[in-house]
Amino acid sequence: ARSAASARTSRAATTTPAPVAEASAGLSMTRMQHELSVYRTTVPALHRLATTVDEEGLHGARLLEMVHGHTIAFARTAIGECLRRVLRHCNATLLHQARAWMVHGARFDPHAEFFVRPSKAISSEIWKRAITQAGSVTG
């Protein structure tokens, strides 16, 4: 005869934890295959895209062009939907860079491809004009 403690230990070892049981409740193999079916096409396509990016060393505008081109090519597919999300994140990064430059004058451009370039001549000319105009307004 087994002791009560032994029975509790045995039951605990063979019982599925509540969070796992809730998450997997009602998921048959067929249902799981159905839920994951979209990834059968998108994951290999994204892998090929990432491999191309790595092999060609794409970044910045060239990366955006490639993602945009693939997004158009696969427009009405699951791959296209996935690429639209990727493109949305890429464009958000570009817009954050533009905002940082316009609002704060900050420029993060490790690959020297942002469309705004610093120019000491223009900067000093604008600075001189601003000081002159500010002096004439207050004086």
C-alpha cells in the first residue's frame, strides 16, 4: 500500500500544470497545424530576405527599397502582410530619425546615408544671421 504522501507526489508529477493545461486545452494536432499553417510560407520567405540582407550588407535606403519591392511582389499573400509589418517598422525608424533631426537637431547616421548632411559653412551662416536678427529685434 502506498502512503498518502507518495500518492500526492505521484499525482503532482503526472498532473499538467494549470497554465499549460489551459493553454493547450482543445488544441488537437489538426488545430495546431491549422494555426501554424501561415508560418509555413512566411518563415522561409523571411529567412530568404534576411539572408539576402546579410549577404549583400543592405541597410538604410537599399534595405527599404528591397523590402518595399518584395511587399509589392507578394501584395495579396500572407508573406505580403508580414512584409508590410516589417516595412512599417522600418519606416517608423526613418521617421524617428527625421523627427530627431528636425526637433532636436540630433542626427544618428552610422552609415552616412541620411538625406541631411551637416555643413559648417551653412550652419555658421545661419547662426550669424540668427544672432544678427535677434540683436535687431531686441535692440
